Amino acid sequence: MNSLSRLAIVVSLASVFPLSALAADSKGSVEVVHWWTSGGEKAAVDVLKAQVEKDGFTWKDGAVAGGGGSTAMTVLKSRAMAGNPPGVAQIKGPDIQEWGSTGLLSTEALKQVAVDEKWDSLLVKKVSDTVKYDGEYVAVPVNIHRVNWLWINPEVFKKAGIEKAPTTLEEFYAAGDKLKAKGFIALAHGGQPWQDSTVFEDVVLSVMGADGYKKAFVDLDESTLTGEQMVKAFTELKKVATYMDPNRAGRDWNIAAADVINGKAGMQMMGDWAKSEWTAAGKVAGKDYQCVAFPGTEKAFTYNIDSLAVFELKNKDDMAAQQDLAKVALGTDFQKVFSMNKGSIPVRTDMLAEMDKLGFDACAQTAAKDFLADDKTGGLQPSMAHNMATTLAVQGAIFDVVTNYINNPQADPQKAASQLAKAISSAK
Ligand code: BGC
């Protein structure tokens, strides 16, 4: 069964168990389901909470731990099924369309806010299209994350005798060998499916370029999925995995980030929410740590846009709380402070154009410059591992193949490519 039909079942069940009206607080309340629970992420979401509360509304925190959000999505689906969805939930990419088609998202709540705040002119079309359903905003985008980053501890590199950040896969492996030889973890990593696939998509991008990446993960083109280049990507993935922390099983991404921050490991492949941990630890970009595009992906930008979707509510006060949250979320003050804490960049194009003036650090300035440039060249591609490129069903099929592959040193790259194509085709 595809995810659309699964969501359709959610809707029919939701009509059997009608929405339970939440007791209204004086000025309305908003429950927000999200998965921002690491130290850095919490610092970021607390900014939104504080502003909504300052505006007189009650914030009900619906945090569900688990990086990448798959646990949060499971919780959200079961709540929707029980007829008790929250007012707002972190939902991203094509999934927004699926939720939109269930009729549970509100196409009314954000109408006026979007007009008053001129959202259409503030956002690039790729972004506004993602958060609209049937031509109406059903979610507010809060930031842009870049996924294809490599995080480096320069002190550790120095101790291992590595002179510069790698720019090719060969240099990456050479750096990894030197780190291992000095007893460091070369590549900090958490062995969870979404983290494995974050690494996989970087490697695919490096080997196949933005065009090949798009054919594989956006178009789901069978000949690309089974082609020679994909086999090469799996071959490189196997090599990359030899540099991963051997004790990675089940490790959370922020614990892996801490290994690099604390000088136990040299590198981590992770989106720039990893920067939130460096920031929370008081470290400075360009000085205490380096952010570079994963080798071979300098001309590409895999984007991951966090957005908060609004559910249909009956209570007018609670709707007012949703509207307040949405207005705050795209306001300039919030966009700046949130992204500085979160490691992302603002989603407002007017802000992307003046990142240095706004006081953003070197990593964020590079991200903004690359986002705008790569939008013009085709280098800007949606992240598969972060729900931006495909449905959750297809993503889940990819996750399974990739994680099994990484954990089996005997696995054959050729077979993995054909398993990938098969798994995707049955999940479509
Ligand atoms: C989300 C980020 C989050 C990260 C780790 C990504 O999918 O977009 O906001 O920080 O997962 O949980």
C-alpha cells in the first residue's frame, strides 16, 4: 500500500473519531509536534515558544525525540488516526502534499497572514510550492538546512598531520587513514537508518553529480538506479563506511557531533543542524571547526527545509495562536535568531542576500551564497534522507537497502543497486 492510501485510511478513521476540541485557554493555545530535542535544537525552538508566549498564547510542547523525525511522524499519524491531531506539526517536502490530500490541514488559517506578510514575494518559488496545497499555504517554512556538509575538527586534523580539508574522495580517504593511524575515530557517525542514508546521498551526489542525484532520488529513474554510476556510488559507500566509528550502532547524531567537538573524532558528515551543537558548545565557525561541502559536492546544495504545517481547528482562539506562530516564524527577528541557534540559514530571500550584514558566521554565509547560486545551475536538489525528495514510503525503502548494505561488509554493490531499484518500485 502506498503512503497516500495509508493517509487516506487515517482520514477515514479520523472522521469516525471526530476532532476532540481542546479546552481553550484565555487567548488560545497551540500544540506543536516537532523533533527538535538536542541541546542546540532546543535552544532554537525555545525562541519560537518564547515569542508565541510573549504574544499571549499558550504553547503546548509536543516534542518527540528522534533525529530525522521518523518517530515524530509515526506519533503524528497515530494522533491523526485517533482524531486528535495537534494544531501545528513539523512536516516537510512532498509529505505536505500527502497530508494536504487527507483534508486534515487547514487551507484557511494562513491565507490572510500570507497576504499581509507578503510570503509570495519573500520565498523562492521552489519553497513556496512545497508548502502550498491546492494553491494555498498549509505550512510555514522556517529555515533552510544544507545537508551535504563535512564537519571538521582542525585541531584533530593537525594532530594527525593533515594539512587541509579534503576536496576529493581520495583526499577524504587519505585523511581518514591518517586519523585512524593516530587512534582517532575518522568519521563520527550514528548507525541509524536516516544517518546512514544522509551519508549515502552525499556519496551519490559526489559520484553522480547533481544531475544523476536528481534522476535517482527525484525522478526515481530505474536505469539510473541500476546503472554503473550507482554501482560506483555503492562501492564508494562501502569504503566510506570503513572510516565510520565502529561503535556507531544506534548512536544519536548529536552524540556523534560531540565526538568531533570533544576531539575524539576528526570528521562528521551531517546537515548543518550539527552546527547547532557546536554553537551550543560555544565554538566558533572557521576557528574551532571547519565546514566544507562533502568532497566532490561543492557545486551542489542538498536542501532540507523545516516547515510547520497547520491542522484544521474549530476553535477560533486556537486558530489565532496558529496564525501568530506562523507570522512570528517568517518574521525577520525570528528568522535570524532561530537560524543562528539551529545552524541553518533564513528562508527569506531578502535576508539571504545580506548574511554578513546580519552577523551570520562563515558557514552560514557560504550556505546562503551557494543556495542562491545553485538555484540557477540545477545544483540545488532536495534531500532524499530528509523527506524533501520523495514520499516517506519510497524513502523508507531506500533506508532499508542502504542500512543493510552498510552493515554487511560482504554486500555486493551491483546487487545493492538492483535491490534499491526493486525496493523503490514496490514502494511507489
Ligand atoms: C530536520 C532538522 C533536524 C534534524 C535532526 C532533520 O530532518 O530537518 O531540523 O535538526 O533532522 O533531528
